[in-house]
Amino acid sequence: MDYLNIGTTPSEEDCLSVNDPLARAEAQIYARQLGREFPAGIFRVKGFQHDFGVYYEVVAMLGQGEASDAAAFEAEGNGSPRWDAQARHERALLGGLEK
């Protein structure tokens, strides 16, 4: 299945380092935020190998229909640059992500 890499966090937010135990949870929060912004899109978290361990990134699934593909490309370049209120709340609940 094809996908488009979106990123680990909104573009103007800091992200956690490779192998941080909360990195996957942070990416899942971002995937949910993108789902709120682009409801036609299908966003997942994918782990990638790195010299220092695994890092997690949000990917938008492609080939799931015209609307979903359009949302994927829209999210790639036009997603909110900051955490939304719901994402900030979810991050606070996890603890350790309050930046």
C-alpha cells in the first residue's frame, strides 16, 4: 500500500527524539489531529528504522479513493503548523509532553 510521509508533529512544533518512549504516542496524537483537519484522509503512524533506533511518523494512506488522496496531499502542505486544542489536551494527559 502506498503512503505519503507527513511528519512527526505539526511543522512549528518540536518533536521528540528517536527512541523517546512517548514518540509513538505523540505521532498518534498528530494523526488524530490531521484526521480532524482533513476528515476524508486516512492517517496512520508508521515506524522507520534509524541508526539510533526507531522513529515514528504520520503517513497518509494513498489509493483509498479520490477524496482520501486529495486530503493526503492537502495535509502534506497545508496542515495546521501548531497543535490544536484537542491535541494539546491529549498531550497533557500523557504527561511529559507539555512543551
